[in-house]
Amino acid sequence: MGIRYLKKHAALEGHVSVDDAEALQHWLREQKTPAVHLGRCEQVHAAVLQVLLALRPKVVAPPAERWLAQALGLGLSLGETSAQG
């Protein structure tokens, strides 16, 4: 799906590709209080992950994918537990 840019946050949804990274970076830098909604995000390209790590926007909804939450430093207690293995 990609990214929807809303008034208060950018909503990353589905699979977010490398093609979205530069636009996300510009949008986040232009915002007074940058924020992202990751609740429907399934997968991000490494370039998008780098943008999120570099600019550290507020996360208004964490991702369901535990590995992405961990990569972003959002902690392990997100309410969803994933099976080990």
C-alpha cells in the first residue's frame, strides 16, 4: 500500500517500499511535530527503516510486527506476543 500523509501523522500501511523513503524523509522534516502510525504496517524497506531511525518521529500506533517494534526501540511489551521459533 505505502504511505498516506494525513494532517497529524503519516500512516505507513502494508508493504512500504524503497520508493517511499525519500518522500517520507521530506515530509517528516517539514512537520512541526512529526508522527507516524504503524498499526497497519506489515513490512518496510531498509531505507524506510533508516529514515525512521534517523528522524525518530513520534509513533502514534506501534507496528503489529514485533521485529519492527524492536528495531525501532519501542520495547517488547506491546501487548502482542509472537511465538518463538
